[in-house]
Amino acid sequence: MYPCLHVDCSKLRHNASVLSQQLHSRGLELIAVTKGIAGAPQAARAFLDGGAAALADSRLENVQRLRRSGFQGKIWLLRPPTLGQAGACVDMADVTLASEWQTLQALSRAAVQKGIRHRVYLMVELGDLREGVMPAELPLLYCKARGLPSLEVAGIGTNLACLGGIYPTREVMGGLQALAKSLDPAGRLAISAGNSSALHMMKQGSWSGAFTASMSNLRIGESLLLGWDIFDQTPLPGLEGDACVLDAEILELKNKPSLPWGQKSRTAFGAAVHFPDRGIRRRALLALGKQDIGAGGIVPMEQGIEVLASSSDHVVLDVEERSDLCVGSVLRFSLDYASLLALAASAYVKKHFANGRTV
């Protein structure tokens, strides 16, 4: 059945092994993020077998999926729970990233009620403008959070390269280290130094200097799944880049004009599009669309195929150079992070995990 997302767990395991060794040599733990693969237990096991110290996800539903599969190890919740989810959060997650006083209070109340101790990392805003308390406000939040019952402030952390596309730099990492030291001069606070973007620093040779000794872990998802540097999408040394690929079937194959005709308006998604006039061309329709790939892109892994456009339920290809194709032919595509994220969560896409086992 197609479309089908194929995941090679042996390649995910290899990527986790390479990265966990690389990070371990720098005194860092690998926290493997499963949100890009919808919390799939097979992928989670591959990450753990490869050396990940813990799992992490942004969705409580995915955390629940991992717990139901039997996993009893550490799971981080990357996106803070809503106030109404605090009870479920402390039930299922071991660590929560948080930045709001009300959220910390809700987690404390839930932990007290359940008779458990819950660990949190306080997230600090360092320029990407997603989540995080402003640096000047961190000391007060830290002092207040430490006074909450059944709550342990295990460390601080930051997030970069997601919303604002801000690079991690020595200056940013040094600032994060200084913040942790100002809160706890004894150095007992752990520092979650960021996400896959930090691997770019390592590849460039800029993960160096005094700050590196203070960093505790990195939360890695995209680079584990796709094997690349998230900034320039070039391969990271030693990693497999085709652990996750897509197969899709051709529904229609016809010769058509390359230029639409008639009175022109915007597309169903509000876009103004322009197609060059290339004459009559052989075009193929795939059983796949924006509802499955979201805002992401797919790239043909075979020659002579060009992705032209997509609507909600179709992807249109130019296959003028491929006379061997027919209706029913199955084509393979590589993915970017946005398309993988959507495909993994789509109810309309079959998932096939090779060489794997569940947690």
C-alpha cells in the first residue's frame, strides 16, 4: 500500500551510535528526540541501542505511545504541558522543559498529589524568540522554582535555529554557561546546550573554549533522522542520510501542456503560481499531497523526475525523460525535516520499519 514511509532502524541505530560517541568524547549526553518520527517505538529503540541516554518528545501523545510500548527509561517533554496536562506530564515524563511560573506551579501541584518528584530545566531565551524566559528574569524564576515542593530544578537550557534561525555561537554558549554559574557557582546545574544546530558548531570546529566543559547534553532529532547539518543540509561525517525515505505510486500519466490555460486566479492554498511554457510534457500524478507532506519537500531519488507542484491530495511530476514509467509505478523520494514530520504523523501514510524492534 502506498504512499509508504520506509524507516531503516539499522541506519538510525548507526546514526545514534556515531553521534553518541562524538558527544561522549566532549562530555555530552545524547538526548534522542522522537517527535520527527511521531514517537515511533521502533525508532526510539534504535536510538537507545545506538547509545542515547534518554528519549525526548514535544507531544504528550507520543510520550504515552512510548510508555504503552513498555519503555520505562527516561523521557523528556520538550514542549511544556498546558496547565490541564500537568498531571499527565508528571505521570509519563521524567523531565520537563519549562519557562512559565504558572506551569511550574501546576507541575509542582501534580507531583505533590501523586507523591513523586519531577525534574525541570528552565528554558532561557537567547535570541531565537521561541520559548524561554528572558535572561534578566531567570534568577527570580529560578529562586521561586526552587521553593516549589516535589519539583527539582535540574538545570537550564536554550533552543536555537527553530523559529528565528539563530546560529549557536561561542558567545551564545558562553552566555548560557555564565547564566548557569550565576545561579549556582558550585556548578551543579546541568546545561542542556541546544539541539541539532550545535552539531554545526562541531562540524565547523567552533565547539571549543571554556564553555564546553560546562555543557551536559544535546537534544538531537533532525540530524539523527536525516543525517545532515540542519543549516545547509549537507551530510554530517559518518551519518546515514537515507534512513527515512518515501515511496509513492503514480495515479495518472499523461501528456499535457506545461502552461495552464484559462482565466487565472490563485491556487486552493492562496498562492500565485507561475509555470514556464515548456510545451507538451509527460506528467505524472502521485497519490500524495500537502495533507501528507505539509510544508515540506520531497526530492526524487531517481534521474529524469522533477517535482512541479502539489495540491492537497496530489503531487505533480514532470517525467518527460522517463518513458519506462506507467500507472502503478512506484517512485522513491528523499525527505526534508518538514515533510518527514508530516508524513510520520499522517494517518494516510503507511509506515514500514525495517531492522527494528520496539522499546
